[in-house]
Amino acid sequence: MKNVAKISFAKDIRPLFRAVDIDHMKPMDILLDDYSYMSDVANNHRNAQGVYDSLTGTTQPRMPVGGPYWTEDKLDLFQKWMNDGYLP
């Protein structure tokens, strides 16, 4: 049986966000580079889900503003990170 590695925020998700994206979202109190914010259990992971919804275009404006938008591979990785339990 193949051992499938779990997705981690530090190794797999955080590097997907460009510095310009992080800087653009900070004034809106959306902390893309902050694991505690992105995986906040107290709000039932709404922060991560909200970011994901913006990345997919489910909510507007779509992120990153003006593009380039994430590929399906990147979106799938983010979804897997959430499904795997928001690992650090």
C-alpha cells in the first residue's frame, strides 16, 4: 500500500501565497501566512474556508485580485490540506 503524505501548512500551503498576496490581505485582517489564523478551530475553520472560497471564485472578489488565479492542482492541494485536518 502506498504511503500518502499528509499536506502541511508550512511545507505545502504557505509557499503558495506570494508576498504581494500576503501584504495585500493583511490590512483586511486576512493573515494568509499565519497558521493559527488559517486553522482557527474557534471559528470552525471559517478563515481557511473563506480563503478557499475566494481562491476558487465562489465568493468575490476572487483572489488573488487581478490574478493570476490558482491552478486546479493548487486548489486541490488546499482542499486536501483542509480535508486532512489543517495540519501545521
